[in-house]
Amino acid sequence: MTIKKIYSNLKFFNCGEKAIDNFITSGFEEQKKINLSVCYGFFDKNTIKGFYSLTASSIVNRKNLTKKENPYPTTPVILIGRLGVEKKYQKNGIGKELMQDAIKRIISVSEEVGCSLIVPHAKNESLISYYEKFGFMPSPEKKTKTSFSSNFFIKI
């Protein structure tokens, strides 16, 4: 079993989350063409069992910070944009392996390129406890119902 880069849309993927399935079967290739995101897949022989995507991004800093605390209006981050495991392979530790690989890869990149935080794209509250298991911490900012992403991070 290996984790390696994915270069094109998959023909089929079903993790149970339509947005994630649609991304990897029809949306990823377009994003890759313009260097918007990179995907890595968990392969067992030639069978893909899961994947994650990474995107460079930034978040707006809190307005109540002083210039001394943070003189910049934004903070560079790496976003774990999508993470999915095929339904029939869920609950077997593949998601954990993918997340650990993503964090390790991001830390390695942060040694070469300026990046302060790892931010997951947590689309719903049920994912929050999942991300907390990997060391993601809640932001001091108040959570909004529409965006959990910028409310969780790992400081690099």
C-alpha cells in the first residue's frame, strides 16, 4: 500500500459525501490544470481506497490583534481541502494514514516555503471531533455555522 500523487479525475469514487465524490471524479482535474490543488491517493496495488487534496491559501487575521502581535493582514496556510475514503474501506485506518501523510507532507513543505498553519476544510460539525484527534485546535475566533474550516488549525 502506498500514498502517491493523483494526476487526473477518477472514473468512480463513493465515500458517501457527494461533494467529495464529485470533486475527485469531475472537479479535481480542472483545479490541477491551474495548480489550485494537488491530490494524493491511498493505493493498494492499482485500487484507490482514499485520497486527500492540498491547497495553498491564506486566512484573514483577527482584527483585534495589535500590529506588534501580528503586523500582517493575512496568515499563509495549507488547506486540507478534501479527504475521502471509499465506503467499503472506511473504518480500517485509511483516513488516519491519509491525514498523517498530509500533515507530514505539509510540515515538510513549510520548511521550504512560508506557511504558518494547517487548516482542514471541515464542512460540518461532525468532522470537528475527527480533526481534533489529529491535534487540530479550535481558533479563538467564534465559529460560524457556515464555515468550520478557518476555526480549526495546527500551528506549524
